[in-house]
Amino acid sequence: MKRETFYTGMKLTPEQAKEEMRFACEEAPKIFGVKTISFSEAWSLFGDEIEKEGLGHYSRVVLMIAKKGNVPA
């Protein structure tokens, strides 16, 4: 009946970004079978900027509202 998309437009704090990046660097190879750089390498590349600005985290949430047919009210 209805579908709407919402964008979170969040910005992670440096501490939140560290948690997310550490998880991604350690778990993505196990979950998806891909190769990643280590967290320490990633933080050395981007950490200074994240400490100053935070990290954009723009998720999209999709809401779907449906009604099952032939259901008595």
C-alpha cells in the first residue's frame, strides 16, 4: 500500500567511527570473504580527519506498509 524511504543523515563521533571501522576491518573478511586493511592502517590514513570532523554515515531506511488480502476486519 505504501513505501517510504528515510535517510538518516547521521554523523558518527570519532569513538563511534573507531568501533564501526574496527568491526569492518576485522569482520568483513570473515563475513564477505574480502580482503581489508587492518584497523590501525585505516585509522592512520583517516583518523586525524575523523577526529576533527566525525564520519558521515548516511544510512537509508525503507518503510513498507502492506495489508494482507481477504482478512476480515
